Amino acid sequence: MEGVAEILLHENELPTRVAALAGEIADAHPDRDRGITIVTVLSGSIVFLADLLRQLPLKTRLGLIHVSSYAGRNRVARGPTLIGTSLPDLHDQDVLIVDDILETGGTLRLVQSAVADAGPRAVRTAVLLRKPCRRDPEPTVDFVGFEIEDVFVVGYGLDYNGWYRNLPYVAALRAGPLGHGMCG
Ligand code: 5GP
Ligand code: MG
């Protein structure tokens, strides 16, 4: 595919790891009847979420929170902005926040604070990917799919300027300076 420099996570290893992650999440929620409310961060988490949801042996409902991190074509972050929410009542609920990737931590700090304001019983967080960034303060993350290097990645839900979300693998966008992420 044009622009894609290198596949980092192949099509066959993603669902396998996601299924294992679902097992870890289920183990952390032994009361199967109580159920969990997933709050998923749009739009990058949708493919991860779709695979995760179908592997979770828990009573689950879904809330959406839409956060924009990157300003369109320009990959210099503006800082995350809350665009909208569609959430059930989170009061006294066991919440699992699901996001695609943890980079500077700004997105998760914003989402975790919005969820905390709703008075949940417990909040846990799952991310598919984590980059080696210095994060201050470090958001609490309970479940991580893969640790990756500090490169800008696309595919399996992650986009560049809205494109590439449909790629069934995770790939570095392209080699050279543009390929570097925000951590360095
Ligand atoms: P943070 O707020 O932790 O710096 O960044 C998290 C958000 O930025 C993610 O939810 C994702 O939307 C976006 N992001 C961070 N790194 C990447 C990347 O390498 N590729 C893509 N497509 N999005 C990223
Ligand atoms: Mg995101």
C-alpha cells in the first residue's frame, strides 16, 4: 500500500493478542453478572473494539466518547479536544475505557477525568498500543496489547488524515522524519 513503510503487527497476530487481552479483562471482572460499561474513544479504537467485544465473556454495554488528537493533515498535536459523547449513566458502574494508542497521555487523561466526573464504581483502561513516551502525569493503564516504537502508525482503526483505518495490520506510515511520533 502506498505510503506504508513497514508492517509492525501482522493481520494474524492482532486478533490473537486481543483475545488474550479479553481474557485478562475478564479475569479482572470476576462478577460476570454485574457487567461492565465500555467507554470507547472514537474513532481510532473501533476495529480493536470490534475484535475485543466479541471475545469478552462479560455482560457488556457500550458508550462512545469522541476525542480529536491530531489536526488533520498536520501531525503536530494541538492537544486533545472533546468533540462529543454518547454515554449511558456511569454512576456506580464498572467502566472499561478502550483506546487505540497511548502516546503523550493527553487523550486518556481527558477521557479518564470525564469518566471520573460521572461517579463510576471502578475505572480500568485498555489500550491496544503503547509508545515509549515520557508522560507526566502517567495515566493509569491496566491492559496493553502491544508495546511499539515511537513511529506514527496506521491501520487496524488508526488513521492518517482520516485514511488507512481499514488496513488489517498496523504499519509505520512511511520512513524518514515524517515517520517519527510525538514522543521524541
Ligand atoms: P496521546 O493523547 O496519548 O498523545 O495520543 C493518543 C491519541 O493520539 C490516540 O488516541 C490516537 O488517536 C492518536 N495517536 C497517537 N499516536 C498515533 C499514531 O502513531 N498513529 C495514529 N494514527 N494516531 C496516533
Ligand atoms: Mg484516539
